[in-house]
Amino acid sequence: MESILARASIGISELKVNPTAAIEQADGPIAVLNRNKPVAYLIPAREWEAICERLEDFELAEIVRARSGEQAVSVKLEDL
């Protein structure tokens, strides 16, 4: 059996009947099931935005680590 990575789930048929109600009742991610197997996850917009911000922070941290050994260059703000 596959793991369901959400506290709540909804059948795909039930979701088709009233997707707005499913989204409004969601308190976090919802697993969308087809024949009792997860086929998708519904994630509230606020949580998706937070995930995207964390990923961006992670990518920026990788750039910082990659450039940490480079020699610093002095620049005046007026020159930019």
C-alpha cells in the first residue's frame, strides 16, 4: 500500500462533484485518491507559496556556498 502524505483525503469522484467545497474545507494538503491510491495532492495556495519561498531560499543558499571561495571585489554604489 502506498503512503498518503496528507492528513485528509478525498476520492477523485467526490472532488469532481464539488471541487470548491473540498478546497474550502481543506485544512492543509489533501490527497486525491483514485481506487484508494493517491494520484495527486491539493495544496492550499498559502502553503504552496511557502514551499516555493523555501525552495528559492535553498537555491540562493547553494549559490552562496558555491561562491564562498571567490575573491571579493569592491564596488561603489554610484558605479552600479
